[in-house]
Amino acid sequence: MAGLKYYERTKLLIELIEKKKTGGPSKLAKKLQVHKRTVYRILDDLRLSSSHEIIYCKDSDSYIFFRKKNK
């Protein structure tokens, strides 16, 4: 996975979120082979472009998609 491009990292992150296998930010950074700060940047980009919220679930030790409430 060395040298993954931004798109590939984002795609992998989405797959990991769907499977609820991201782990915490540090573990996720290792899986994506990036710094922890980059994980937060990718998550922020996904949050802006997604119709779902992305939250961290302590019970499953993973980021998960959570349906946004209509306002």
C-alpha cells in the first residue's frame, strides 16, 4: 500500500468505515500509511461531501456512518 494516492486512501477509508474496521485514529493512520493529521483531513473532506455523518463509535472501536437528521 506504499504511496497510495489521496483518492485510493479515501476509497479505502470508506470501505473500512462500511466494515466498521477502522480502529482509532492512530491505527487508521497506520492502515492508510499517513500521519494522523492526514486521517483527520480525509475524514473532514468525507464529512463535507457525504449525506451521512461520520462519527467514532467507542463500542466498535471504529468510525461509522451515521444518518444525518433532517432539519
